[in-house]
Amino acid sequence: MRRPDLSLGEAAWLAATVFCVAFVSALGVLLAVLGGMHAFYESRRALLAGYVALAIVAAGLELAALV
């Protein structure tokens, strides 16, 4: 498979996008764990499920745009 030709700007944009997706995903997991530890989601299970679904859809759309 031939390597695609990327300009410096395109490569920087791709690296920034991948970093942002990974950082926001890790931050979301951290906040969910902290919220679970402090019983924030105890009575909000539907809200937590909605957040998880939204995160999966957002990550999927962002990663699909990279392909």
C-alpha cells in the first residue's frame, strides 16, 4: 500500500485531531469514574447510558472522518 502524500499542515491537523479525540475520550472516562466513585450517577443511570452512547457516536464519527 502506498503512503499518502501529506503536507506539513495536513499532517499537523491529523496529529492534532487524533490527540484531541484520545484526550477527550480519556478525560470523559476519568470524569465518569470520578462521578461513579462519588455516587453522582447512582440515581442517574439513564443519563450515564446517554453519555456513553453519545461518546461512542462522537468518537466513531471522528474516527470515520480520518479514514
